[in-house]
Amino acid sequence: MDIETLTSDAVEFLREIVAIPSISFREGDVSAFIVWKLQEWGLPAVAVKNNIIVRNRNFDPAGRIFMLNAHIDTVPANEDYSFDPCKPDYEKVREIFGSGKEDIVCGLGSNDDGGSVVSLCSVFRHFYDKDLPCSLLLVLSCEEERSGPDGMTWIWEHYNEIPGLETASRPSWAIVGEPTGMKAATSERGLLVIDAEAEGVSGHAANGEGVNALYIALDDIMRLRNYEFGKVSPAMGKVRLNVTQIEAGTAHNVIPDKCRFTVDIRPTEMYGNQEILDSLQAVCKSRLRARNLRNRSSATRPGSPLTECVRALGIETYSSPTTSDWLRIDCDAVKMGPGESARSHKKDEYITVREISEGISGYMSFLSEFFSIIGKHPDSFRTK
């Protein structure tokens, strides 16, 4: 099937996906539609907890597996949309962007992550029944935007409970499809959110009574602001830390006995999240509590055939500041997809037809080169 046909099918597929609301935790309808569409194309798709799993025709559960992943859920629509986020008025779209339905796909999830979803589905169709040096597994996950328990977290933890994967080895490699302009992110920062609480003693402000929890918190915030993480990532630099929220007090004349503040931390691969939490607690009087310790940093493994493929094709690389389902899998990966991250989670979301076409051809070239690399050196890239 040629690129023009694959692109035409993908664009229509994306318009149909956008028309079905698919906010995190409510992806049932879009999941059912995607399964139906893939089955109509002759692909044996199955849904598990609103995730979609498809194996290629020659899938070998005992062999090496390459996973193609993108997510099907969206954030809620921005209230400032200029058109219906699920059923765009393309006359209005032309007024805004100067492009019509022939050149652009608009609506919630079109860029994040619909462009990657339909492009990876198209490439999977292309390679579905070909003789490959490893198996292909298409995984379209739910709940990515909210880090839900039934998305990629569940898939990775219950991998051998999925129909058709009962005896399968876990993927050795993955492409995580996200809007990167088809640049290859070879690392991405993690996310550690800490809720801190300083405790004091309440009293009357006029009498100078009590112990001011706000002052305790401010001292801790200054310690955090000045804290230096000694280990620097070659790809990502230093760990980033910012205090982003603070709350204290009930009245102007009452010394606050509690002060709560929030710390947003973007780790690198040089530190584990528990290690960061323990280090910061050691310098703070406030009690620190992590909302989640699972959102770790990720990086393409040294000596990876994925990196060799990126170099061979001259693909631009970078370190991503945003998280994705990459942090939920434990295999060698890169993050790459059509569209632009800057459009995500904003009003009037869109992706161009050209970007979808370039996404399909870019993924196709990447996989072809990858298969060539591991086919020529089968023993060089053996994984556990």
C-alpha cells in the first residue's frame, strides 16, 4: 500500500477518532471504534481495559518484540475553543489557520496523540504480514494523560495476562508516539510532585504567641531553592525543582499552625525518585510526601540499535521535558511522532495532513532501517 493511500486512510481515521470524546478514564467508545476499524482492515485487534493490542501476522512469542505505542485518551477540552472540539467547523478553521479540511485535521486529541495513533496504525498495516527479524506489537494505551492505573501501567504489570501474550517475552524495543515533530527524544525527564506540610503552634498575632508554620515553610522553601543536586545528566543536565503552590492561615490575626506547599521536580536518570525525596527530607523541617514515586526519568540505553538507527537516518535528537508512557515501560525506547508538543493541551488543537504523511513515511523509514540493523547483526542486540 502506497503512502498516499495510507495517508488518506489515516486522515479519515483521525477525523473519526476526534469525533468521539475520549477524555482519560472515559475512553470506552473510542477504544471500541478503533478496534472495529483495525479489524475492518484485517488486523486482529483486541481491547483490554480500553487498551488496544494487536500482534503482527508472524508474531513469535518466544522471539524479540518491537512495540509501537501511542495513547488514545485526551485531556478535557479548553473552554476557549473557537469551534466544537469534537466536530470542528472547517469554515471557521479556514478563517483561523488559513487552511481548510484538505490540509488540516482539527479538534481535541488531533495532535496529542491522534497523529501518532493513526500514523503508527498505518505503519503497522504496512508491515503486518511481512517477514521481519522481530515481531511487531501495536499497543494503543488509555489513561496516559492522568497516569491512570489501567493504562500502560496495567499492561506492563499484567503483560502475560493479555490474550495472545500469555507466553510472550516482553518487548525489547519501543517507539513511544508523541508529538515531537518526528525528532527523536532519547531521554525524558521524570515527574516527582511533593506535598509538604510545616507544623507550628497557633496563637494570637497581637500577643506574639505561637510558632508560625508559614515561617517554617518559608525557611524550607529557601533550603529547597538553594539545594544542589550533585549528579548532572549528560543528556538532560541538572534535576529541576520548583515550589509552585503555598497555602496557610485562616485569619489575619491568627498565627498559622499549618502551612502546606507543593514542589514540582523534574528528575533525570541520575537519581531515583525515592532518593530525591529522602535527600530533600533530610534538609527540611516540613514533612514531605510524594504523590507518586513511579514517574521516573527515561533514557535510550547505551549502545542501543535505536540510537544507531537514529544516527543512520540523520534524525535530530533531543531530551524531552515532558513525560509519557515511556516512564511506565522497562525496555529500550525512543519517543517520536508527528505534530508539535507546543499545540498540546491548548485550544484549537490541530495537526496537518502533511505532518501525518511525514509521520507515516518517517516511521516506515525508521523501522526499515532498524530491521536492517538487527537483521545484519542478530547476535549483537540480544536482550534478556
